[in-house]
Amino acid sequence: MSTQTDPSSAQAQAQVLARRIAGASARLLDLILPQTTLAGAPAQSGGLPAGAWQGIEFLADPVCDGCGSPFPYDPGPAVRCPACMARPRAFARARAACLYDEASRGPILMFKHGDRTDLAVLFSRWLERAAGELLAEADAVVPVPLHRWRLLRRRYNQAAELARPLARRAGLAYLPDVLVRERATDTQGGKSAVGRRRNVAGAFDVPDSKRAQVEGRRILLIDDVLTTGATAHGCARALLAAGAAQVDLAVIAKVRAATDTTI
């Protein structure tokens, strides 16, 4: 008699195993080498050298209520940019801590691909500041999932590393396995907006065994970078289909849109 493994359970087990391996490796390295910043200096401010802060363009109100793009002046509460009004997404609101540009790209890529999970606490505090209103209204925090094979290769999910400390400090439920990426999608890098949407179409799902954890709840979805919103849109659609009351989004950084105006 054959038995089937719940994909969400397998993904959760893979995440736990990956975190344990990464944690053990980090502790071993700390015994050998002291932690340094991205520039090689002794670590301060969560691993970012003092000069790195000067070039980062942090975002604060007034911003578009839909995507978090900066406005040059305050148009009033809950106002959306033309792009958001023209193409509504499944997530209700989004907030970003900063713009994704030459100043922020290096630290974010080191966090995402360079095993710098120590930056997660710092970045999660940036999210706490930028998405404070969304956190206050949320019931649970959910990271954008990786496909299990990509998770095994990378050894950690950067969105989960952000979501865990954020949920803990906010006193919210942390739900790392209610949302699964059923299909191993190609990387979104280099694709057009239409190509990104097609790439992730139908890729996300909430397993039947996890729907009770989602139903009726206001979910704060966590990711690292917002580009076109295709991935977050796909995740939000799956959560709403499973009964979530609302899905909002918080990211470290958003790509500057052609219509954005610098504050």
C-alpha cells in the first residue's frame, strides 16, 4: 500500500532541516572568524557598514496605498497611483521599506543569495517601520514560499527569515507552511510584466489541510523585493481562494516604476 506525503508537510520539514544546517554552519564559522560587515569591517547595525545607510532611499508616507510607490506630495488617505488603479492586484495594499537601487541591491542580494541570514533581523525591523499599519491590522504573517527543490539548493527561504522575527515581535501567528509553491517556476529576473504573470500563474496553493489556518484571517504576506507584483498577486489569489479575509504585502524594497517620483 503506497502512502503520499503532504507537499506542505514536506516543505515545512525541508525548511526546518535547512535552518538547522544553516544555523550550525553559522555557529561554526563564528567560532573561527568574527562576523564582519559587507565591506569587511567589524559588524555594526546588523552587518551594514555606516556608509551603506547614506545611499539607501527609505520610503515613508505619502506613498501609494496599493504598491507603496512614493508620492511627491500628500494626496490624502488611501490614494492609489495610476498603475494600481489601472491594474488592481489580489493583495489589497503593499508597503516597502526602501527603493531597490544600486545602494540597496548589494545588501539584499547578499541576504538572498549569499548566506547572510544575519541581516534578516535588521531587514525585518525595516519592514516593521514601513508596514506598521498593515501589521497592526493583520492576524497572521505568511512568507512567499520557495519550491522545495529550490529551498534545498538555497538552504533557506529569505522571505521566511524575514517573516519569523517580524511575527514574533508583533505577537502574530507565523504560518510558514500554509502557502506552497506547487510548480518549480523559472526565475522572474529578466522577464516582462506579462512574462512574470504567466510564469507564476497557478503556481501557488493552500493545501486543504491548511485552509482552517487561513479562513477569515487578515494575512500579511512577506517577500524581499516587489517588482511587478506578479508573485505576490499569485500568492494572494491562493490565500483568498482558501478563505483569507484580506491579504496585504510587505517587502524590503520595491523597484522604482517609470511613473514613480522621488520624494
